Amino acid sequence: MIKQVTSTIAALFAAFSLSLADSSPDVSAKDTKKMVQNNFVETAQKGVKLSGYVDAGYSYNFTGGGVGSSDVTGRLGSDSAARGDFNLYAVKLALEKALSSENKAQAGFRADVMIGEDAHYLANRDSYTAYNNYDQNSNELFLEQAYVSVRAPVGNGWDFKVGKFVSPLGYEVIERPANMNVTYGLLWNQMPLYYTGVLSSYKFDDYLDGKLGVVNGSNTDNNLTTSGNGDGCAVLASLNVTAPGGNATWSNNFQYSSNSESDSSSYYGWSSTPVLALDANPNGNPYTFIYNSWGNWAPKFADDKLLLAFNALLLTTGGTGYLNSFPVYPVSANYTAYGFGAYAKYQFNDWFSLASRGEYLGISNSAYPDNSGGLSKNVGNLWEYTITAGFNVIDNLLIRAEYRLDWGNHAVNNFATTSGSNSTSQGPAHYAGAEVVYSF
């Protein structure tokens, strides 16, 4: 009996050893090895690329200080910390299998993740939080986008994105290093950042292409454009014109939401368009409409050294209802924001450039919560001017230095400390900062 058990154990051990041996001629061992290999994803899969950057710097706001806080209206929180602050803006990783240029049935994907202080505010884009030095958090994670891309061989090729994707609205993008300036602009802070849904795109020819999509709403993973009357959604549309020669582009972008907007990442459910979020039974059929037009031009006479651009916005919403966090306050959601921005960049040589940006933002009938918990109307007119010097020192390394000035109605918000009261001022609010970016 003992001999039989010993023989059985020895046979099992031998079979297990054969399954792990690379040089074994045994058929079952080869089949086991093949099965294991086929169930692992290859790390060097053809066509899949990993890219990204590390973005760090230093900023100094000549506002605020002490245990209190102050923020500058129109700036992202990581651009608004009081006094001096070292920043880890973002570590970005992008994994992508892009569609090829062939007009055939094919599929791919893209996923973008950001970690850092920007990720903290992008993931919690609550316009009504008091920004201060205590809010800065470089450990936050933000999933910028993650979608499946599909091409249908129809006409010139009809492409689809299904999942979470960045907004086509606006001249500026989420990635700081891709913009002309280090800080984000006034208009960028008014526009949606991302959507969850379906977006299709079609290129009619070399000069004209368009997009059409259906999504949950702005900056939300959930369908929060729902009222008591039924299901809600947002519709996106874009029409882009490219000049012959490719040195100029004009983009026209639209968004229509069938109900009031809300942001699932916000604690209070504030909308971050920043149109107010109403409760489940609003009156007056609330809606949101956004039109954005932007364009850029690189004049031929400047030998690709000069780049001029503009950015325009009209955002409006209608209806009445109750604020989610203030149910006792019936409010009007007749909100309108409008503005214009102008950009210019000149590349003096291979390593030095100078860029500037000037913006105006007008806001009418804004129902922001005021310091007493009520509603503050007519936030008003905001202005900003920014100048940025860029240095491409070595390959993949970008260093930028920037000065920015903000002013206008309610431009600076001074929040109460342990005693005292809140206040606002017209500024001016000065900013100086520097940024170091390594991309790969």
C-alpha cells in the first residue's frame, strides 16, 4: 500500500515537472506551456504605445495668506493657492492603440490617467469650494478618458468613440504642456472637460470634418440630466474647417442638454459647466446650450514662427427650480456666460518662445451661493492677461516662466478665518510661476 501511494506521488510530481520544463518533449507539457502563454497579455504588443509627462513647478499668488484663504475667480484651484507653493501639477500616463490610416474595419482604445494636484481639482471640479493651501493634494487620481475606438468602412471611414472622452469644446486642453500658457484660462474654466457616451466623427475631405455625439451630460459618469418628466441627455456637434495648406483651422462646437446639468463628482451636485444643478422636479423646462468657436493661424510669411489663435464662448441655460444643497431657496437658472480670448506665440529660435493670452468673461444673473448661504447675482465682468516664456533646453524637456494678472467684478474672494467675515474685491490679482515638464 505504501509502495503504491509513493508511486502515485512520484508520478504526479514527474507530470508537474514536465509541465514546467521548456525542453520537455512530452506533449501534455507543451500544451500546458502554450495555454499559459496564450492567456497572458504581451507587454510589447504591436501598435500599443505608452506616453506621458511629468509636470512640476512653483507658483506665487500675491493674494491670501495666514490661516485664511483666498481664491481668484476663474482660476483652477492649483493655480490659486495663497502665496508661494511648490506644485506637482501632474504625472500623466496615456496607453493607446490608435486606429491606422487605412479605411477598413478596425478597433483600438485609449486610456489617460493623471496623478497630482491638477488631478485633485479635475476629479472634484466644485466651483464653490474655497481654495487654499490646505486643499492641495498631489495624491489624487483622475481618469481623464478611457474609450474604445471603432472604424466602420463607410465612405471615407466613420469613426466612433465609446466610453469616457475629453470634450471637443475649447481651444485649451486639460494637459498644461499642450497649451500656450501654464495656467488655465477664464473660458476653459467655464467649459465641460469630459463626457461619457458615444462620439462619432467623419472626415468629408481634406478641408471639412465633423462630429456628432450623445452623452450623459457635462463632467459626469451618471445621467444627471434627468427630471421627473423622463430621461435626459446631451447632444454634441462639431464642424471643423481646415485651410488649404493646413496652416489655419476653424472649429465650431455645440452642446445642447435636454435638462439641467449636474456634476457627479461634486459633493453638493453642483454643475461644473458651471450651470446650476436643480432638483428632480424643476419648473420651466431647464436646458443648457453651449456654443464655442475657436481657430488658429500660422501665417506663411512668418516661416512657422508665429501662431495666432482665438477662443469664443456663449453658454446659456433656462428654467427655475431649487438648488440641491439649498432646498428652501427657489432660484432662477437663467444663466448666461460669454467671453472671448486672443492668443499669440512667437518662436524666436529652436529653444526660446514667447506667448501671450488676453481674455474677457461676462456672466449675467449668476446664482452662485454667497457668503451667507444665499445667492449672489451678477458676478459680472472678469479680465485676465498672461505672458509666458518657454525654453526648450534639451530634447523632451520644457521650462516655462509666467506672469498673470486678473481683475474685474468679484475677481478675488477672501474667505473668513476663525473670526471676521468674507469679502470680495476687484483685484488686481498678480501671479508669477515657473514650470518644468519632461515628456516621453
